[in-house]
Amino acid sequence: MNKGKLIVFSAPSGSGKTTIVRHLLEQKELNLEFSISATSREKRSNETDGVDYYFLTFEAFKKKIKNDEFLEWEEVYRDNFYGTLKTEVERIWAKGKHVIFDIDVSGGLRIKRKFPEQTLAIFVKPPSIDELKIRLKNRKTENNDKINMRIAKASAELATAPLFDKIVINDTLEHALEESYALVSNFIKE
Ligand code: 5GP
């Protein structure tokens, strides 16, 4: 593996990290490429296989765990597995690009531990749990049970924020985008 950088964005679901990651990917001078995760969860109607995720069956996912094909993987929600394939990072580094991840807090911290010097781990913090609930409801991609499950997990995830290199508070999107751009742009110059 070569010396590309790894930019990790982690946050509770609904914090706005996906919007931030998409914005950074549009800034061509940053030379970033998105790490497409593998997942065993169901595809949403607005998602494309091989673009948003590599959608795998539960059995196929398990087989890849057994074959040690993942850099990290997590059962993020019960029976929903998510993971970063080693081949994904190799693919992006081989193109001379930096890798940007949109992954959960445990996965993000695991990448940081594996590549401490090459990784910038950023935690995106929602202004409050109430605000998070509103955002998840407005997104209309999960039913109430799933929203409650995500909120319960969010409280535990917020406690891990100090373990990250940097925290970006997503109070206004404009501010979060600016701050994230500055952090990433400085880090890739190092
Ligand atoms: P969603 O189902 O909303 O797409 O994602 C649920 C959670 O799984 C999000 O917090 C997302 O960042 C996380 N996630 C996505 N891909 C990965 C991955 O490869 N590894 C880990 N650990 N978490 C991931």
C-alpha cells in the first residue's frame, strides 16, 4: 500500500456527515475518492450498487469476514453489517488519490488506530439529540422503530467524540462545510 492519506468522517446517523463528504468530493483540488463500503443492509430506492455501497447478502458478507478481506467491519445495527474492504483502499491509492470515508465511529477509530499517521479522523457533532431526531424524521428514509434505534445509538456515539483528531459541530451547514474543507486541505498538504 502506498502513502495516500485517509480522511475519516464519523458521526451519529443524521448528523450531516454524508452531505459534508459529498461536498468535499466535489472539490477536485483535494484529490479525494469515496471509499465505497460493503453492507448487508437493504438497498434504498435512491441508492445504486457499486456507487453508494457494495450491497452483499448476509452470507457473502460473512464469507468476506472469514477470508479476512476487511480493513474493518461492524454490525452497526442488529443484522446490518457494514465494512471497508482492503481492496477498496488499494484501488483508490493506486490512482494516486486520498481516501475519504463515511463510516460509523467504531470503524473510524479502527482505521485511525491502523494508520495513525496517515489518517485524519473527524467527528461531526449534531447541535443536539433533539435536532438529530428532527433531521432523521425529515429524511423519511427510516421508519419510527429504525429512527429510535439510531437515536439510542447516537447518545453512545457522542461520548466517543473526544477520541477523534478533530470535532466539527454541524450547527449551520455552511460553517460545517467551511471548517471541514480547511481541516482536510491542511492535512493533505502535510
Ligand atoms: P446507512 O445505513 O445510513 O447508510 O449507514 C449507517 C451507518 O453505517 C452510518 O453511520 C455509516 O457511516 C456507517 N457505515 C457505512 N459504511 C461503513 C463501513 O464501511 N464501516 C463501518 N464501520 N461503518 C459504516
